[in-house]
Amino acid sequence: MRGPIAPPQVPLAASRAEVFADLVQDSVERLERRWPQLADIDFLVLEVPRLDGRGDQPVWEDEAVPLGGTIPAGDGRRARVVVYRRPVEIRTKGRDERAALVHEVVVEQVAELLGLTPETVDPCYGED
């Protein structure tokens, strides 16, 4: 038998990248209830951080691989929060653990953009 295992409307057919993007979106929606100004921020999922300075993506400069980054607003574009899929996936074992880490990364990056502590952005931050 050849062809897809499941029809496209079934969650099994979603790619790992699509499932990850959904985790980021779920996290953003949780935070938007408390922080409506997040509607003015773009949230992006990229595979890995860049090593060079091309483009407007944050550049990886430390020895530790970042899980996310921020790009301040400027030149007519909105502020951006970036979550790096592969580094997050490598550090997690299952969907629940991955969802928790994604939320933690999103909270940390939003806190950086807003100039707040992660605990202010999400009072449940750090509770496991």
C-alpha cells in the first residue's frame, strides 16, 4: 500500500514543524488573554539560530545554543519573537514536555521585549 497513512484532516498527518508551530500559537494565545498588546508582535518559528549577521534574525553569539530570540520593532516592521524548533525538540522527550518548554521560551522572550520579568508576564512561570 502506498500513499498517506492518514487523511490530511487527521492530526496524524500534521508535520513536526506544524505541530511545533501550533504549540507556539497555543502559548501566545494563553498570554494574549493577559497581555493584549501581544497582538502587535509577530511570533516566528525557525529551525535553528543563524550564525551570521545576514537578515534581521537574532545572531547566535554565545556558546550555548539559544532556544529563542527577539527582534525589536523598527523600520516599519513589528517586533518579533523567534522560537527555534530543533534546539527545543532536542531538549524535550514528549509533547507535554515540549509544550512546557515552548511556553517557557515564549514567556522569556515576551518578557525581554516588554522589559518585564518572566514571572510578571506569566505568574505560573517556573512552576513545574
